Amino acid sequence: MAGITDVHVHVQPFRMLKPEILEAMKRERPQFPQLLKMSEDPAVLLEILDRAGVERACLINYVAPDVMGFLPTVNEYVLKYAKADRERLIPFGSVHPAHAKDVKREAKALVKAGLGGLKIHPPHQLLAPNDPRFDPLYDVAEDAGVPVMVHTGTSAFPAAKSRYGDPITVDDVAVDHPDLTIILAHGGRPLWCDTAFFLARRHRNVYIDLSSIPPRRLLSYFPRIEEIQDKVLFGSDWPGPGVPGIQEELDGIRELLLTKDLREKILVSNARKIWP
């Protein structure tokens, strides 16, 4: 199927990770040397996308010095990386209010520089999405027509605080910013899928991405997925924990989406509404 977008791929400066997390990645991922090479050479990622039949990928980055080690320079990194093929690579970055002098000014600069989306990771940034310090970022994104992706659901990283992953606080954001496009990454899995489903039905600009949801669990998490078929996006979360690969995630999702129309929407056309 032509035109597939993977809205959730982690191409990050892995060398920036905290030492203990970096060592765990090296132990748990036998392909780590390839991941390191990919993080430094966009041609490696583009070849992976070609093999999987994926046209575009969102490159997810965010500022989280305290939990992950990612500094504000992740934004410069992903903007430079995506220049290798800006039509296929959509850079995501962020502004962390606790590590920014002027959230609005910095968010404006990132959008002007070409970010295709802003990312908030509450369990890793240790702030709820409805924290008023994020409001200037939402204002900028809403005015510019740039989507904001919010991590929803748990996180297993050592210093992460999963209570921030409850998506109900995103309801405040969607009410206060009705023209802001919001993507609920991971659909609140595994604890808050019903809440994510409710938000996608309630708000016209709230979407869910399927990243890091094992395909075999998808219909147990979202048994009524066809009711929100216009609000669901394919994402792999590769190379996140437990994700075998983009191709494997794509194949698993394809097997579950029984109608051609549903496959077309989730794999292609819903993403085109956000990134024409």
C-alpha cells in the first residue's frame, strides 16, 4: 500500500542517554550497533523504511534531562537529521518548561525551523499535559497548525513516573485549545485505553497512535476501533522496548484490519490529514 506513514519512530541521539539506560540498550538489543549507526546516518533509516514499504516516518524526540538524559539540543539534532529527506522524515522535538527561559519564544523558533510536530512525554518530563507551563507551547502549535503528540500510558524506564501518563488530563488541553491537533501516543496502553478512546470520540482533533501496542493485543485494548477509524494512526515505536521492527508491526496490524477501508485510513489517509 503506497503512502504509509509510521507516526512514531525513535531516531534519537542515543549517545545522549544516561549511562545506565545506554548500557541497558546495549545489553538488550543485539542490533544496537546498527541503531547507533542509524542515529548518525539517515541513509540507514531510509533503507529500513524502503524495505518495510513505509513512505514517511515521524522522528520522535523530546527534552527530558532528568529521566532520560535528552538535552534541549535534541531539537537541533532531529532538525538536521530530517534534512536528509524532509519529504519522508518528519522531525518532532519539544520544549521542556523547566529547562526553557521562554517556552513560547523557543516553540516558535522550532516551528519556524521546520519541526513537523511537538512531543510531550509526561512520565519522562515529570509534568502533566495540563500543566499551565505548557500553554504557550500549545498556543504556538495551534496557531501554526502543528500537531502535538502526548505520551499516554505507562513507562518502564527507571526514573519515569507513570501516573503522569493518564490521558484524562489531555481533556483539559483539548477543551482549552479546540483547534490544536493532539495525538495520544500509545492510546493510553495498558491502563487507560478506554480514556483514550473517549477522548478521540469527544474531540474532533484528538487522534490515537497504535505505537508499542502489540498487534495481538490491539482488539482487546480497542474492541470498538471501527467507531474511531478516522482518528487512528499507525505507529511502530521502533526501536522501543519489545518492538521487533517496523515491518513486523506493520504486518501484524495489517492482519487485524479486516477491511480495505480500515487499512487505508489507519495506514495512509488519517496521517495525510495531519501532514498533507
